[in-house]
Amino acid sequence: MGCCDAPGLMPIETALTKILAEVKPLETVQTVSLSEAMGQVIAEDILSPINVPPFANSAMDGYALRSAGLEKSDTLTMAGKSFAGIPFEGVCGEGQCIRIMTGAQMPKGADTVIMQEETEVDGDSIRFLIKPPANDNVRPIGDDVRLGDVVVSKGNRVTAREMPLLASLGIATVSVYRRPSVAFFSTGDELRSVGEPLEAGQIYDSNRYGIRALLEKFGCDVIDLGIIPDNPEKLREAFDKATKADVLVTSGGVSVGEADYTKDILDEQGEIGFWKIAMKPGKPFAFGTIKDTWFCGLPGNPVSAMLTLYQLVQPMIAKLAGHSQYQPPQRLKAKTTTVFKKRPGRTDFQRGIYQISPEGQIEVATTGNQGSGAFSSMHQANCFVVLEQERGRVMPGEEVTIELFNHTMY
């Protein structure tokens, strides 16, 4: 039986399309200082207020001169020096050259720079061994950025690549969309926080640590509501607190029959479509609203929780944040070097380790145990091996699609 033949089992592509069709950007605009802009999404095109460089300057250490002057003589007199931040104040006249450093302002009258290695120096008498064309080794005004250029477009997230660019333009504040606020908690009587002793039948709550790390990488303001026991009043109180956020993410309690209290509260307060996603791991997933808050219910198994957060919630958060330039993780073709066990029926996201062979071929191997509770394999992996839902067992040498981890996994 194919995945679409099973009642309620939804292809992951359909689930993501439905999520993105419902979610709208927040569009609340704030002005923040440049130092606070890292990770924020730009709310309007940023135009350059200046030319970069603001003056013509030398591309290397050497001598600035009039190129036409070398037609009369290959030897010129050094008339001064131009350093970065300390320009030559006069004019470079006929028969003269100016000692100049990389980045220093071009003197008036000079149009060319000859590197010092192409000269012979005798005191202030400089003999030039080449005759370059005009403007050689000169960076003109606006060579990098021109006044009025769009330097960062609306909808882009500020990264370490944009920060120095904006600083180089003297931009002190930027308009950004408000970060989405995301509340999250884990459910289950068996869960204990790290640092507490475990008793019989108990396990440590690892999901909140992974969820928090990814949400912060997604650019969210996070609200950790902790571990909520399987108690209707405690759960109801947690849901009430969470509705102050834009999004609520829970882990555990969304599988059929797993936590009736959670389902009852969701039925009372929200509009939820409980989906069985045709993906492995991560079949149990719920999406909808609780009052005015978006709700994402993740499976309880650690790998399943991280995978559904990464594949389904990450693009949702990007749209909510106004990140219109968001790109999904890169996918490439690779040859397998190990067996990948699989049964037809669901799209399988297995943890893999890819590398480039000496011949330049992208190869991928399994990390081993692919159980939804085996998180050590996620630690070892550097990609997902995406196996189509109707595909079966994969043997060494077959071609597969791999999905490289994006920056949120590092």
C-alpha cells in the first residue's frame, strides 16, 4: 500500500505546503542598532548612503604618477607621500611621483600606480621599469558600492556577511521585522531535567535542549516553559501561558492515544489537524492554532522531534519572520558506500556522512542505527539521506539524494 492510500497519512510536501499557505508574516517593524541586528530580518531595502570607496585610492604599495609623463622620461622625482588616512595635500605635477600605500587616497594630478617592485630607487629619483596604462592599480570612487545602491534587500536575514558591509557604510540603525516569539515545553510524567537523579522508568528530557538550540538558530525569541506532567490542570496552565507567544512548540503527546489530556485541551482551545505525516522518523505531527497562537506538536522521540522541527517548523518560522529570501537546505546527488535499510511507504530521512572521494565523487555512508531514539547518530551525521517514499532497501553504489545540514545544525 502506498503512503497516500493510508487514511490520514500526508506526504511531507503536502504538509509543508499547507503550513506555508496558512502562515502570514508578522510584519511588525522595529528599529534596532546595528550591533543588535544579527539574525534579524530586514524590513525595507537598505540603500548605501555613501560611495565605497569614497575616494580613488591605490590598490597596492608603490608610486602614484601621471601615466602620460612616462612617455617623456622613465625617471621621476618623488615629491611626497600618501598614506591611508594621511593623504598627500599637494598636486602631482609633471616629472613627479608620489610614494603611496595600499588604500591611500590618490593625489590630485595622478592617474596611475606602479608597484614598488617595478621600480629602481636612488634617493628621491625613481626609475620606472614599465609603462602601464592610465588608471592601472587604482580603485575608483564607488568601485565596491555606489551611493544609492541597494546593499541588502528587504526580506534578507542579517548574517556575519552583512554586518561588516553595513558597518562599512556607516549605517548605525536598521529597520527589521520583530522576531517571532516561540514558547515550548515537553510533556510526560517520565521526564526529568538534567542534573536530577533518575528513578525507575524515568529518562532525561533532551528534546527541550535541541528545540531551544534550533529555535534560537532560526532567529526566534524563546520561552522555555519546562517539563509539563500528564496532568490536565498543569497542561491547561501551560497552554494559557504559551498563547502569549506567536508560536507554541510541544514535544510528545501528539500520537494517537499517547496523551488524551493534551488532545482534549487542544480540542477545547484550538483548531488542530492531527496529521500522520508520511515521513520517517517523525510520523506524528500536529499543526494548527491555539487561540491566536500557531501550534506545532512534535513527536516525543528525540530524532523525530528534531527532524520535524527542522523540516516543517523551520520554513514556517522563516515565513512568519518575513524572511522572504529563505532557501531550503541544499540537496545533491551522491553514491552510497553502505546499505540503507528501508521499506516503501514513507519518505525516509536517514542520518548520513558524506564526503568527496579522491575521484571527486560525492559519497555517503550511513551512521548506523537509524532508530528515532538514537540521537548519537545525529551527532555523527553531516547530512540527511532523503529516500523516496516508495523506495525500498538501498544497496552500495546506488544513487541517492542527500540534504546538507544548513547553518542551524552547526
